[in-house]
Amino acid sequence: MKNETSRPLVIAIDGPAGSGKSTVSKRVAKELGLLYVDTGAMYRALTLKAVRMKLDLEDEAVLTGLARTTEIDLEDTSDLKVFLDGEDVAGLIRTPEITNNIKYIARVPGVRKEMVKKQRAIGSHKPCVLEGRDIGTVVFPDADYKFYLDANIDVRAKRRFKDLAELGQGIPDIDDVRRDVILRDESDIKRAVGALKKAADAVRIDTTNRSIEEVAAKILSYIK
């Protein structure tokens, strides 16, 4: 595997919700023996803290200060552990409440600046696979390998529907899920800082009609 910088190997995998990037990233990291970093989980953890503290989610200064003083760590075991100030909150950050409020956290420039620092710190110490929406464009524009996963909206909505059902949060309405995915796309794309965008040098992979195994194999075929 190439690495032309002084830091450890970094593989960036970006894409919208339901593109399969989380599952694929885990598979690639496992195959290569690298740390898997779910940057979205870090934003979810911070959102959980803000909600718990009943903070004003429109107050950018308060949210930026929260990001600056909060410790968020990831432990890549058989199941990803997400530590928020020492507490494992992995099982608490996928609820509808967190999903509906994460956009208020993720859109704040100061918050993103602080989170990028945390993500770069992780990537500067261990070889890893980072997945998110701005890894190849903002967090690690010099990543050794960059990939952008996408799929048509109906397939992405069905995947998201399946994820929510498996989390035991009741059976959602597929039309509502599809609408939420579209709204999330709009929010991510229009965000002033760290917007969802394919890096110019990233390999685009359409996952619409590909299995997780096929997508992971395609990514691995580029890594030498």
C-alpha cells in the first residue's frame, strides 16, 4: 500500500446517506487490518451531548465551545465503540432525535473546525479508513486513496429504512425515510463548510446494483 507522506496510511471514503459507505468502510478496514473511523458517529456523539444539555442548537458560539471542550474517542472492536467524555454512547446516537438534530451541529463552521482537528489527530497516529462526507476534500485532502460512493435515491432510502428497522425504532414509513434522505442530501450539499462533495481525484463507485462484497473488492483492487 502506497504512502507518500510522513503520516500513516489514510483511505478516505465519502458519500451520502445510504450509499453503503459505513458497511463498506468497515469491510475494507478489516481486510487491511486498519482502524475504522466513522466521523459521522463523532458528530452524532456531540449532538447527543448538546441535546442532553438542552443547549440552543442555533447558538453557534455555544456549540463551537462544546466541540472544543468535549472528548470524543473511537475504539474499533468487533462493534465500533464511541466514547463521549469517557462514556460509551454507541447505542445512543442512532435515534431519530439525534438524526433529526445532527444537521444543526454539523453545519456550524466552528464545530467542523474542531471536529476536523480531532479526526486529523486520529489519522496522524494510526493507519486508518475514514468515512464521512468531507474526508477527501477537507479532513485529508492528501489522503493516499480517495473513494466516493453513491447510489440512486430509491436504493438509498430502502437501505436507510432497513437500518432504522434493525435498530428497533419501530417500522418507519418508506416515503418518510425517502423524504428525510433527500432533505439530508440538500442540507449536506448546501452546507457552507465541509459540504458533501466528491474530491476531484476520488474514484466514484455506484453501489446501486453492487453488493457490499463487490464494492469492497473494487476498492481493494485500487490499493497496492
